[in-house]
Amino acid sequence: ANNIDGMVHRYRLYPDGSDEFIFISEGVEDLHEVTSQQVMESPELLWSQIVDDHIDVVRESVHQSAEQLRPWDQQWKIETPSGQKKWVHGRGTPQRLEDGTIQWDAISLDVTDQKDLEENVRRQVSLLENILDSIPGLFYMVGKDLTFARTNTNVERLFDLTTEELQKKNALTLIAPRERPKAK
């Protein structure tokens, strides 16, 4: 567990609402900048690192996993004691113990690089869409099934159809019947 690039842990949620980590690998130091001993003494050290707009979502995901005994799978943002902001992806399998305690064997990984890449892709796609929509003429891409894969706003205005409607249309149906043989 200590050789995994991430944090392996066993977490318990007791019927009275209290919680604890009964095992936590040394990966917690790289991920959260605290020791496993510190977290086992006070699980609040990890909870307090979750940024405000993520804390309720994470707590709710844990409670839903406990109630339904379904795998827990959640991503959230933290701020470490040194001020680093990181994205964490946690996954675990719950098990109900005889006394009603729910126990997860779980792993948490730093997915900051992945999230940064996803955000960069989103920005690039948004930029491309803005460029395509600013072209004065028509822009469209047609897939193998001859439905519109991508159009700019000029195509939508020309045919008076939304993007969603165009994506369901066979492009040939928008061509005058006498011109269709040339388009094939």
C-alpha cells in the first residue's frame, strides 16, 4: 500500500455519525501533506482540506454509498497546508459490519494534472467553436452516417434548425432532390 502513488485507506463511518481512518498509507503525506498517524488521530485533518464548494458533495457521496452499500466514487478539490490546490479522486467499496458501521477499503489519487488537461481541452474547444461561429460563411462536418457532426451558427440560421435538430438530420435531405446525385 505504501508503494502505490496515492493514498490507500480503510475508513469507517459509525452509526452515531462519527468516523475514523483505521488504516492510511504513507501516500497521505504526498497527497495531503499530513502523516498517517495525524489523520488516524483526527480525520478532520482531511475533511478540513476539502474546499468549501466541494465539502457537501463529498459528504453526501459518502452517505449515499453507505445507505445503498454501493461503490463510492467521487472527485473533489482540496487545499493542502502549504496552500497547494489539488484535485483528488477517491474510490472505495463499502461493507456493513455487524454493529452497523460502514467500512470502506478505498484509494485516493491526485488527479490534478488530468483535471488541468480537461480544462485546457474545454478552453480549446470553446475557442474553436467561437472561431467557427465567427466565420462569415457556412461550416459543417458530416459523419459517415451523413448526419451533421458539427455546424456553425450560420448553418443553423440557413436551415432554421437547432444544433440538436441538425445532428439528427441526414445532410442529403437538405439538398434539393435534383442536386442529390451530385452530392453522393
